[in-house]
Amino acid sequence: MKILPAIDLKDGKCVRLSMGDYSQVRNYDFNPLELAMNWADNGVKNLHIVDLDGAKDGKLSNFETIQKIRKQIPNLYIQMGGGIRSLGDVQKYLDIGLDKVIIGTKAMSDRTFLDELDSVTKNKVIIDMAVKDGKMAIQGWNQSSALDIDSFINYIETQQICEVVLTDVSKDGMLSGVNFDLINEVLSKTEIPIIASGGVTTIDDIEKLILLTKKGLSGVIIGKAIYESRIKIKDLIMLESRI
């Protein structure tokens, strides 16, 4: 199971939103590149990056920052989402060496998009499954689509997608604990590997998630809990070494 500290980018800076709300932005005094390098130097093997500007505006707003991180830390596994709306966008990030790209809005708003990806590219695509009031959230989680959990799972089951990031939007950035009911529900309905995101607050949360690997959980994303010193990087490294 991958443990993935997260860097969310807005205007080139590290930030965290609450429940995906762009009016509730918490800025952190970290240089994204320096933070990623520090984490890697301390043993972090995997990184989750979100281009929040891109997710909201539908363009690659923080590409240069992400490219610098990739170039400076070549051995770090990096998955990235936010603003990917075309095959060209997918290829642009894969061309700079990202391991996986995450697609949300485009996959839900254009059913032909995933069909256009070849099998090699699909193996590097993760689908963003952000759940908000029982529906799939799109456009930087600011809007809800017509798709519910079951219909979305039925759709992606036909697409040979390698992995899904599952987020309870109401938990994201709130430090209020993980929605285990949602995670277990989705795990019971698909064999696609699931990365859990949203609400991780303590090391205990992660230890409980590790128990779900036998059901198909493949990773966990941790964001605000690290920035607010609820979870220390060294503890994540120790925990990951035991998995």
C-alpha cells in the first residue's frame, strides 16, 4: 500500500482547502519544491500533487512547479491531478516523467475521453472519484454531476482503469476522521484498486486503513494532518516500512 503525502498547489504555493471550498484557503509557508525535496530526503517514496488552479479553471496552471519537482527528485513516485482536460494534457505530464495522472471532470463529462486512451496510457491513469452528497463532484469539486456511486462504478468498470482515488469531499481538509463506511462500500462494489483520501487525521486512521488492503485498498493520501503537525513524516516512514 502506498502512503502518499500531498502537496496542493494554488498560485504556485502550498495550500489546503476545506471540503474543496476555494473560499476557505489555508496558505502554508512552504516552497513546494523545497518541501517535496525535504520529504524525499527524509524517506518519502510517494507524492500526491493537486493543481487546484487547474482543477477549477480547466488548464495546466502549475505545470512548471510540478516539472521542477519531477526533475529534482527523479526517483520519487509522483501522481498528479487537476486541470487535465485533453489527451495532450495527459501526455504532457507523462512526457516529463510523472508516474500517474489523475482525471476527474473530463472522465465524467465526456464519456468518449477514456475510450480514446490506449492501453499503455490507461495503465498510467487514475480516476478521481470525489463523492459529494452521494454524487460525483466535478470542476474542482465545485459542482455535482448526475452520476451516483453505483452508476460511476459501473462506468469505470468497463474502462480498464488501473486505480481510483476515492474522496469524501465533506471530510477533505477537515481533520474529522475517515469515512470508513464509504470506503468499504466502494471496495465491496469494485475490484479496481482504491486510494483513500479525505479526513486522515491520525496515525491510527492510517493503521486502520492498512487493514483494508486485503479488500483492495492500494493507498492513502495525507494532507492537512501533516501540515498541522498531527502526523509526522518520520512516523509515516516508520509505518510504511512495516507494510
